[in-house]
Amino acid sequence: MPVPQNISSLSRPSISFDLNRYPIPSEHFIDGRWTTSKSMNKQCYTSAVNDQVVCEDFRWAGKNDVEDAVESAATGLKEWQSLSKAERRDALLRYGKLVKEHAEQIFWLEAILVGKTRKFSMFEIDHAVEALTYFAGLTFALDSKIVEREEDHVQYMIRQPYGICAVVLPFNGPLVCYCMKVAAALAAGNAVVVKASELNPFSTLFAASLAIEAGIPPGVINCVTGDGSVGKALAEHMKIRKISFTGSLAVGREVQVAAARSNLKNVTLQLSGKSPIIVFPDADLDKAARHCGMFLALNGQGCTLGTRVYLHKSIFEKILPKIESLVQSYDDNLGSDPLEDGTWSSPLFHHRQRERVLQYIEQGKKEATLLRGGEPIQGPGCFLRPAIFVDPHPDARILREEIFGPVLVVLPFEDDDEILRLANDTEYGLRAYVWTKDLGRAFRFTNLLEAGCVGVNEGPWSLHTTYGGWKQSGVGLENGEAGLLDWVQTKSVMIRA
């Protein structure tokens, strides 16, 4: 599809980052130390905010680096499992404290590269620290369970770690995803090889390096970055017994196939979404409208964001202008310095992603009515104006496919039966959102919506509840005690006297 030629102008201050404020990771973290890649695949990183060169010579990992990381994990695993559960718990608690203490540096590393704002970064960092603290408290939750005890025999179950595990991270929220996965893996007694997103690796690499100061032995956490060949090497590796991947559906399929073709390793997949927001007339319409505008969080680069908005026909004309007003205020803030407290809009994280979103917008013009926005913005960086579409064709790609950008589709509905059919008419099932004051309707919809997570009136997100997708949005669970169990194998033991 062609990229649109109409370019929107935007008056914004010239931004230049002082790159000497903190060290920028330019190596991989293997066996407790910074390690230069053995490959010669050199990459130059530029900022999504202003195209400023951030890191000029980063050598991506290759297969040999993956081998080194796996061997390091094998060594670190023995030492980690030799520690008591209390010692492992305390190390994870110290790790969480260190991440919190370095919050400003972590935020800066993502701000200069992908333009993530302070408010959103600190929100993510708080959840990352909470994940480390939460799973530290679950290190004692894996005790044996006696299922039968008689005079001459006993039967019980024990849960044991997989051993060496792989973690593959997305580019949009790498730190919180890293801490959720790694904290659970380590609490269960595993060692990990992490692939940081090649599009946004700095915060993950730095966070991995803090593990040593926390008292986590070298080799327990190894972190590399590189292109898809690195993820493929991890998915195919015969010594890796489990892989946890967050990213697109297309790549998730490849991970599952590679895992099956190698050693049938256990796979957890957190994949794409096309989440509906359903607003009924009895809802708090102002709060509902604000939630509909949340598709702009991270400029639409979030798998759980509501990008299909269904408004009851009786309130359609009332709420739509409220959503447009929120989008306009976001629009007015585009191009601001991400290091400033007042900035709450961000660019798309790289030029490749912007071109992909622009292609979807051009396709959307053929399948629906463009209400506003959608133009690329002139000048440096990866900015474009958020787009709102109405009246889409039932099979419109902008309605059916995850775009991962600031594109919202708004539709009316008439009754409960129709909206349940429309909301569930998707191959994705990550999240769904309902706005109503009718508790009977709320309970009915939470039962009938086909999604792994359902929020009513913007219910809060918690690490105590599981996170996982239905349908093609994923396999396996994260968070909560069930998420911890995703990192262990169960063994049944029968002993006769």
C-alpha cells in the first residue's frame, strides 16, 4: 500500500538530548558482566523524537553469543538453586529496590531512544518494582502437596523449575514485561536468557546489570539483543526447556513452531489484541470517554489498548465529540520534550512502525470514513496525528487487525445481543472493557465476552490476578499464583514403606 503524500506541519521546539547524562548500554550482559558481541552485525540507534544518533556502534548478538549466554545460565542455575528460598526472596526484594532507585536512569534510557514520557515510564517502573516484590513473596508458594497418606505409603506432588528458560521481550513496555517474567522465573528457581527488543534494548540491558548488585549470582540473568535470528536461536535451543514470548501473533507462531520442532519446550505466548470498549447509556460518560481516549497511551503501541469503541446509538453523538476533544489535546502536545513533566504524548517508536501505521490509515480510507487525523508530521522523529475512523466495512482491516498505532475505530450498537456478537467477532481475545452501572449486565458481559481479561468501569490492573489471552492472543498465563506455576513442572511421587 502506498504511504500518504499529505504531510501535516507542526510547530515544535528543537530538541537535542545530552547523551552524557547516563551511560548508554552498548554491549550484552552475560555471566554477570558486559560482553561485546562476537558478531559483526553493527547497528546505529537513532531517537524516535528527533532522529538524533543515540548509539552509533552497537553490535547485535549472534548465535555464538546465545551459546555463551545459555552456558552461563547453566552455571548460574546451580548456584541459584543452591540458595535457600529465603535467600532468593531477599535477592529479588533487593533487586526491586535497585530498580526503584534507578528509576530516573531507566526512564531516561527510554525517553531519549523512543520518546516515552515521564508519566508513563514511572507508571511502568512502579509496576515493574511491584512485580519483583510480589514474586519475591511467592518463593515459598511452591511447597510439596501431600495427596494421600496411609500406613504403608504416601503420595505427594512437588513442583520443580524447568531450569534454563528464555524470555523474549516487546519494544513497547520492555521493563515491566522483563520484571514480570524474570521475577516469576527466578522465584520458581530458574535461570534465564533474555532477548531485549532490538528496537528498544537499553532499559532492559541496564536493568539486567543491576541483578549482580542485588546479590543474584552471575549467569542467573543473561541479557542479549539482536534481530529475529536471536529469538529463533533461543526458541530452537535444545538446552532451553521453556520460552516466554511477548510480541506479535506472526512471530509468536514462529516461536511455537520452533519450540515444537526442537525439544518441545514449554511455551508461553502473550500476543496481539484488538480490544473492544463497550459504552452503555447508563455509564459515567465523561469517564468512559476518557477511557476511550486511552488508545493514545504510548501512541497506540499497546496490545491491551481499546482500539474498537462501541457506543450505544442513543449516546453516540454525545460521546464522540468528547473523544475527539481528548484526541485534539493529545495532538496539541505532540512533539514536546519527553524529559519534561508536562509531556504526555509520544512518537511512534521507530520509522518502520510509523510507515506501517500510515499504510493502515491509507487502507482505512478505502474501508471506512476518516473522521480526523492520520497525517504524518513534517520534521524529524516518528510523529503522526491520531486517526479516528467511523462507518467501517464489517471486514475492514482497520477493524480486524492489530495496528499498533494511534488509530481508533468507533461504531454504534443497538442492544446487548448485537454488541456481544460484534465484540466477540474477532480472532483476538486479550482484553475487553465495559462501561455500565447495571451490575446484572456487568456480570453477564464478564461471563460472555471472549477475552482473558475483562474490565468493568476501568477496573484496576493487579499482579494478583492472571494475565493471558484467549483465542489467538496467547497461550499460558502470567501474574498471580497461576503465573508462577507457569514456570514450574509438577512431579508426582509415590513411596511405599
